Amino acid sequence: MSNPQLREQADQRFQQALEKTGARDPREFYRKRLRNLKAQNPEAFRRAVEYHTRGWCPA
């Protein structure tokens, strides 16, 4: 189950870390890869999204 408050807090912390370090935001790279996966293998995309939202990052 998703918790919007935790997700917002994580996004804020991530943004602060990017600003503090000057690092580039890597999310667009991964979004592009996921779009390609979705187009090439929708079932693998579904499993990857499910793993991310339920297992790896359950916020």
C-alpha cells in the first residue's frame, strides 16, 4: 500500500541531496529504460513495477 506522506518526504530528501551534491537527477534515464521495457515486454514491465512498489520501495 502506498503512503503519500512517505513518498513526498522521500522526494524532498532526494531533491535536497541532488541540490547539495550537484548530482544529476538519474530518474529520466530510468524512465526511458522503463518505457522501452514496457514497449518490448509488457509483462516484464508489470513485474518490475510491482517489485518496485511492493517490495523494494513500499512507501
